[in-house]
Amino acid sequence: MAEVTLTLENSDRYIPMDYSEISVTRRVFRSGESEFQLNRQSCRLKDIVDLFMDSGLGKEAYSVIGQGKIDEILNSKADEKRRIFEEASGVLKYKLRKQAAEKQLNESEDSLNRVEDILHELAERLDPLEQQSSVAKDYLAKKSELEEVDIALLAHDIETLHNEWTQTKQQVDELKTKKESLSTEIDQHDQMYRDNRIALEQIDRTIEAKQTAWAEAGEQLEKLLGNRQVLNERNKHAQSSAEELNERIARLTEQLACEKRTCKRGFCKGSTRSIDSERTSEAAV
């Protein structure tokens, strides 16, 4: 960015501004845009040009004339001399304003002429446009009726869809409720299955224990039966031996009684001792 400031002393109010000092600033940016300031306040280039127009400090200032410029003025044509004098006397500003106003007036007249041409053209096209307007109105009326019908149909479709959606939602809610109920029943059945399986495993273990105990009891029973048979055999043998002993005892007793009756006393005593000894030995057997 480049910036240039021109400061002017204006204590005599030569320039029509209520400032004793006037600064004019221009800033130029890289983009080519310019910014103007008057006493550090943003303004337009036109404002600055208008301010200095009457002071002779314009773009082509003649308040200060350089060497060689006088000959150029004197040798100028009448139109150029008049322009120079108008600028120096302050008339140029008003003349330029007049030219601008005349230019705007001419542009306004041209615009009015164009408007008249357009009105004339529109007047020629008015009848067809009225017909087209009537057709357009009919079209808009039909379109409005069609839109009303479409809206009614759409409203009916929306109501139908809403009813279907409501029914579907109710069915979905019912299915969700049934699903939750079935899920609860399934959980209960699963729990019952697990409980029954645990009980069945306990029963299987009990049966296995009973079978083991039964097998052990069977083995013990077989042993007891075998022992009983052995004892029965021994008992039979003992009974047979006892019967034989009883028979021998009876015979010996009878023999002893007989001998006691027939033998003498001394001889009988010896025989008695012999018989008693034999009985004692048999009893021991």
C-alpha cells in the first residue's frame, strides 16, 4: 500500500471549510483500488474535486503558473482561453455541473422516449395479452382445482397410511408383548430344565451309589451265604459227631452199670476209673 498526504494552510478560509488546516490523503492498494480521505475522514474523489474547484487548485490549476505556461496560454485558441479563465474565476464548476445536469436531462429524455416506445409496443400487444391473461386465469383456476383435488387425495392417502401405521404399530406392540411373554416362559422352562437336569444328575448319582451299595451287599450276601453253607456243613458234621458220641456214651453207660453190678468192688473201681477216663477222652473229642 502507498499513501500520500497533502496538507494546506487555511487560516484565511480561502478554501470553503471551517478548518485552519486541511489535509488530503490518497491510499493506493496492490489491487489498484484507491481510498481518499479529507482531514482523516473517508470521502469520494468527487468531494475533493468539488472542494478545490473554485480555489484554482484543480487538476489543471492556474493559481500557480510555471515558466513557459504563459506563452502556452496566450497562444491558445479562444475556446481554450475561455476554459482557462472560467476555471480560474470559479465559473467552470457551475458549467461542469450544468453539463452534468444537461447530460442527465438528455438521458432522462432518452429514457422517456424508450418508455413511450415500450408503452406503444405494449398497447399493440395488449389484446393478445388480455386473451393470454384470460387463458392464464382459466389455467390457474383449473390448476387450483387440480391442486385442491390433489390435496384432498393426498390427505386421504395420508389418513389411510396413518390408520395402517396405527394398526401396524398395534400389531407390533402386541407381537412385542407376546415376544416378551414367550421369552419369560422360555427363561422359566430353561430354568426348569436346568433344575430337572441337576435333579436328574443327583438321581443318577444316587442310583449309581445304590447300585454300588447293592453290588457290595450282593457280594457280602454271597459271602454270608457261603459262610452259612460252611456253618451248616459244620453243624451237620457236629450233630453227626454228637449223635455218635451220645450213642457211645449210652453204650458205655450201660456197660458200666452192668459191670458195676457183676464185678467186685476193687475190680469195679479200677474199671470205673478206666471207663471215666475213656468217657472224658471221648468228650474232649
